[in-house]
Amino acid sequence: MATAEHTPTSKSDRIPHILAGVTLVAFAPLLLAFGQRLWSAPHYSFFPLFLAVMVYFAWSRIQDDGLTLQPEFTSRSATRWIFPLLFLLLAVWLRRPWFAGVAFVLSLRSLAYTLGGRHFFHHIRAVWWCLWLCIPLPFNLDLGLIQKMQHLASAM
């Protein structure tokens, strides 16, 4: 009877997983408020379906390419968390869910690098870029753009 050899994980191997959990917990209240704002806007009410499709695309890319998570927590991967954390602090300080949405998308990039490395992120980079479509333009510029497009469509 063969026994599987168990190698204990070091504390540094657990850091990325702990960081992933803390990220989700830290963003939850502000992302809920951000989601409610998106849901109330008619032109963003599709966002839950869009997010589900993006998760499916990312999962299929990971499965098709046979990617595995190779956590790496280096000083360089730690610096990738500076901007997401700054935007999260702005979101809390200014009580603006928009900043939380930006911080969350930025943190997904940092999380992908931390959990899977550069190779992992490069395979899901297109999905990450598409997630920016769920972030409304600031200062209601999206509404102005919609009105201009409606005006052009009705003039045709």
C-alpha cells in the first residue's frame, strides 16, 4: 500500500490565498452598492449576465489551456496591489461605489498575477479588459454619449 507524501505548505504559500479571501470580503459591501447603482441604470442592467459570461470565458480559457495556479508573492506582485488598495481607500473615504468598482477590476488583475503569475494573467487578459465595460464613465459622460447616439440614430 503506497502512501501519498504530504508536503506541508509554508506560510508564504498561503499568503496569496489569504489575500484572495480578504479581497472578496473587503469589496463586498461597496460592490453591492455599486451593483445596485448599475442595476438602476437601464443601459447597465445587463451587468449580471455580462459578469456571468466573463466568468465563463475566463474559466474556459483556463481549462482549454490547462493552466494551473502557481502562487507567487514577491515584492513585485505586492506592488501590483498599490493602486487597487488606493482606489478602495478612496471608495471608503469618499463613499463612492464607482471607485470600488474600479478598485475591484484592478484587484482582479493583481489577484491573477499573485495566484497564477504572468503566464496565467496573459491568458485571461482579454476577459479582464472586457470587465472594464461594466464601469460607467465618470461624470455621467456615458449618459451624454447615449444621448448623442440617440440623436444621431433619430436623425438618420
